[in-house]
Amino acid sequence: MVLEILRELNDGFSNEIPEQILEGHGKFKVRRNWWQRVVFGLQILEMENQVPSEFRKELDQFIKDYTSNAFREQPLTTREDIGRANLLNRVLDRDKPI
């Protein structure tokens, strides 16, 4: 179930960065609640030992960075942030948990 949710978050939300700040509308990865849901899903996969070992260190750093005060205080999500979220593509390409 967590994998399906992460797939929807990955595939069903746009990488586009809108010109205007969003106020509760649209399916964009720039939204803070998108990041919270992704991090939560990845943490569950990690607790269930479903993260491929080759991604574990990168995933731990990703979770640390996107739950940090620095990210919370950052005024807007950046193109770099969205690029780092491509980690999901690699994690989700695995069919079986390790």
C-alpha cells in the first residue's frame, strides 16, 4: 500500500514550479504537504526494510534534509529539491523488497 501511495505521489504530481505561490490548489511537488507525505512513506519503507540497500544512505540523508528546520524555513521549494526527489523513481523501480 505504501508503494502505491508513493507511486501516486511520484507520478500524479507535477515537477513544474508555478509562477505564483499556490494556496491550496493543484497537484505539484512544490507543496509542503507533498514533501511530508513522501518522507513519511519513505520512513515506513525503511522501517519495513523495503529500501534497497544501495539507496539507504542517500535515503537517510534525504529524510534528514527534508525534515530539517532549514527546509521548513526555506521560503519556496527549489528546482534542486524537485531533482533530489527523483530518488523516488529509483526506489520505486524495485519490484521486490530486499
